[in-house]
Amino acid sequence: MESTKEMSVKDQVKAIAGQWRDREGNLIMILHQIQGKFGYVPREVALLLSRELDVPLATIYEVITFYNYFKLEKPGKYNIAVCMGTACYLKGASQILDAVKDLLNIDEGETTPDGMFRLDAVRCLGCCGLAPVIMINDRIYGKVKKEQVMEILAAYKKNKE
Ligand code: FES
């Protein structure tokens, strides 16, 4: 945390850009490093990068939006993905999604004000036999019932520092 503060965001962006400036595919590698450092690609950083590399901002956003991997919004400490793929949908995923929304008081694509939880509705997570499925960070919860959502989230809420 301290070492990140020692260097300004501008210096960090310069350092990363400098490392990759003349290499092929540099923009993607730079964005990977940016996301690794900040957890997403903040707009401020995209602007700095555009100036530093002399690449139009639109080009940077084209790359970011083309690859699902890149995020434009700050992730939560816990990222909840509710699967809305066909198998999960047929097994009541909408009710699970509604339960999460109600309990956290956020909508899809939003993060709670304390930064603890982010909620996304996603396509098939690849474990349809466990439908309906939710994933919190890299942990999968299968055959979830809407009554269990509160209990699942409570375990994460306890970890609030
Ligand atoms: S549809 Fe949800 S895991 Fe496949």
C-alpha cells in the first residue's frame, strides 16, 4: 500500500508504458499490467496512457471493451456473479439475482458504497449440473436456493474490516 502511494499514478503509468513502449502488442500488455495494479482500468489512467503513448483514447477503449477481461469499474472486495445462463435461468436464477439485489441494495453492474460487494449477472459459468449457480470471487456455490443467499452473504460480511 505504501509503495503504491510513493509513486504517483502518473509515474506508475509512465513506468509501465515505458517498459512496453516499443514492443509488439504493447497496448494489451500495458492494460494487463494496469489492471493488475489497480484492479481495473480507471478513466484517469486511460487518459494518461493515451497521452503517454500518443494513442487516441478511443483506441484504448476499443481494446478494453473488446476483451471481456478488462474492467472499467472498480471491482468490489467480493465480486458476485449470478449465472443467468439457460440452465440456471430455468432453475430460478432470477429469484437468486433479486435476492442478492435486495440484500445488498444494489443493481447489476453496481458495487456497494463500502466497496465490499459488486454484483454482475453473467452467462453460463460452465457448471450447469449445479444450476442455479453463483460465484463469489473464485468460489462456486451450486444448487442455490433463494433462502440461502442471506446466509452465504453473511459469511462475507463478517470479513468486513
Ligand atoms: S447455465 Fe449456469 S452454469 Fe451453465
